[in-house]
Amino acid sequence: MVIDLEGALDLGGQGVSAATIGGSGHIDDDVNFKVAKGSTISYDRQIRSGRALLLGGLRLAKGTETLLVSGMSADLKSGVITAKVGLRPGIRLGTITAPATARATKPVGSTTITLDLATSGVTLDPAFAAAIDDTLGTALPTNPVPRTTLTIDIDLIRGHSPNPDLLTALGLDSSLDLADLLAFRLDTTVDLGSS
């Protein structure tokens, strides 16, 4: 997940510094959280549920006060992103703006499809801003975050051949063999269906 927290929250304008911890990092001014092992996806003829667990976190500081944001996860169906903020687990950070659809891409020669789950950005939750405000004495906004991506890679192979059920769940031809799968390029919108 790549998110423009500075642009969304105006951390610098509030006197807050942000440092990445535990495997997250910076890309330009954005914060990058990698998807962790243990993330899940459940499907039959469509994607039914799933959870993307995100590595690392943020250390927010203002003056002598610090606050850790860690243990983030995103629900693939509802689009809700939660985290531990300070000592409080399960704080709702925000919601993927359009959780029912995702952008699916796959280059030629690959058996992995990449789903971008935040094509319309993320809307921050008042509970997240309030948790930071309470500790650091800030007055943060709760704006949509337009420069946000939440991508997960899904291997389309089961054993030595394409997984027909997963192909169907992603709206692809379930009869594709390995050569066909490797040969085609994908860049389309995927309907994640309803719960």
C-alpha cells in the first residue's frame, strides 16, 4: 500500500514528523507498506472475502510525544482499513473509496495478476484523526487521499497449471492453459462482487 499521508493530513503543517518502522519505507513523499504473509483471499465464482495484512507502521512525533501506528490490515470486500494506534487496536483508519471494483493488471510472461484495490483513493476516518489528535494535540483533517494505491499480487497457478476457479472469480476464461496464461496481457477492471 502506498499512501500520501503528508498530503492528506498536513502533518508538517501540524508540527508532526513521521518515520517508518518495521519494514515500511518511503517512496518520494509517500509511505509504502508491503503486503505481509498471512494475507488471505476467499473465492468461488467470485471473490467473496479477504484480508491484506500490511508490514511495518509509522512513528508519529510532536515535541516529546510519540504515537505508533502498526498492525494495519485492509478488508478486501468492505474496503475498511484498521490498525493499532498507540495502545488501541482496531482503530478504523479509513475506507477504500470504491471497494467493489479493482484494477487488474498482468504483463505478458507472468502468471501473477496484480489487483489495485484503491483505484479511487482512500477516505480517512474521523476515529484515526481523533486518535492522533488526542495524543499529539493536533487538529487533523479527514480528507480523501487521492494518491493512494493498495495492491496485492495473486498467483494464478495451482500446482503446475492455472487455477480455473480463481480465473473465474477474476472474470477470466477458466479454460486458459499455462501457455495461454503466459501469452496474454491484462489491464482491466474487476468486479469484486457483493458479500
